[in-house]
Amino acid sequence: MKPGRLATAVLAMGLLCGAANGNQSRPAAAAQADRFGLSGQLVQGGIATGTAPRGTTLLSLNGAPVAVAGDRRFLIAFDRDAAPAAILVARLADGGEIRRTLAIAPRAWDISRLSTLPKYPVPRPEFDRVRPAELAQINAARAMRSDSQGWRQTFLWPVTGRISTLFGSQRIYRGEPGAYHSGIDIARPTGTIVLAPADGVVILAAATPFTLEGNLLMIDHGMGLNTAFMHLSRIDVRPGQQVRRGQPVGAVGRSGRATGPHLHWSLKWRDARIDPLLIAGPMPAAD
């Protein structure tokens, strides 16, 4: 299935799942404020926004607290391997609670079985020496939180072009699974300008190329949602800088482990990896 059609089909499926878990009749406005408002893609790799019930003092998803904005808006997402159900609970100021079970629709992933090839080996001595420090930088960046409101916006594609690798795709080498693809790859020539998909704050701009990611740029969009751009030829912003939706932030390249020039774009909410097709929509025509 083509990527654009895939996104449309999954969006429709997610919205139907959301409707199936909601109220069957439409309550009055006052009563509606005492219930969850939720819209988005309730699917593996999907993301949803909602409005917490009136009087909510603590919101949680599967037991983990979820941040709620002053207008009661919140954001949740579901990993590529999310379980079939998730529990959303609002604890209220009067001591009560409102609980909602969310059905998370499964998806069929692009799985390649390579029975004659071993897993691609990494030169271990050098990799083992430098990788811990790289992962420490990435983890420290992801632990940062900003008050950015980018999570409320409609996300742009950072570049337009041919999607060469879909989110969630995976290779199995002689029965041994490799890591699934955590983002989406867009093939474009080196030097193609990369745009910020939404407002945010730069939380990592690699001073030197990382072993795997190459020149790595990470942007926090608020509420625990962040973007990572990999393999850049250059980075045009600095840590702590606020960026605006559509602002140039770097350029496509092939730094790190890359077989050709492309942009790897990944999105993460907490530990959940999100499919960019489900937040940016079908790929528009390239310039």
C-alpha cells in the first residue's frame, strides 16, 4: 500500500476505534465537560489529543501520570508495539475518578525475512567505546521539558520527497530480529533544507557526528513530544534555541550510518515511538 493511502486508512481506523469507545449518545454541554474528549489515532504508532474531565487533579495512562495544560488539554501516544488496550484515568477533586478503556488497533508492519544473511555487525571496540556517551546525551535531551506549544499545532513535513523506508519496518536475519525502523526515511539530495515541523525548543544539536545518527538534531515540542532528525549534513540551530514551525533548522546529508543522502525523521512521546505519517498526514508533492 502506498504511504499516503496507508496514513489515510490508519487515520480512519483510529477515529473509528475512538468513536467505538466513546458515549453512544451526545450529552448536554455541561455533562460533556465531565467526560473525556479524545480525538486522534488510537492505533499502534498513533497519537491523540484530548480534554480532561472538569475537576481533574491527576490524569494517568496505564498508571503513568500525563501532563494536563491549563485549558485541560493533554497529549498521549502509543508505541509501535503497544498492547491492545490502554487505561486512561482522571482523578477528580471531589475524590472520584473517571476511567476509560482505549482499544488500540494493531497494524501490519513491513517485515523482511532474510534467511541467508547475518545481522549487520558493528565494529565493536570503537562502537563500545563511544556509544555510551552518545546515548547519555540522547537520554539527557529526552529528559528535558519545555513549555513549547508546538504539540498543539498541525505538523509539517520537514522535507518532501520519496519515502524510502516506512516507520515500523523490520528485518529478521536467520530468525534473529533486527531493531525496527523507529522513524521514516525521506530520500533527498545532500543540502536540501530541513524545516521545523512545529514550534519547539532545541534540546540537542550534536557538536560532532554520532556513530549511528550522524549529525543529530532534537527538538522538544512540549508535553513530552520530541522530534529527532538524523544524518544531517549540517545543523543551523543551537541548544536552547526556540524554533518556529516552518523555520529552516539544517540540511539533509548522509552522516553517521547511511547508505545515501536522506532525512531520518522520528517522533517520540515519552518512551512511545510515533509514526510521522500519522502526525503529518500524507506526503505532499515534492518541490
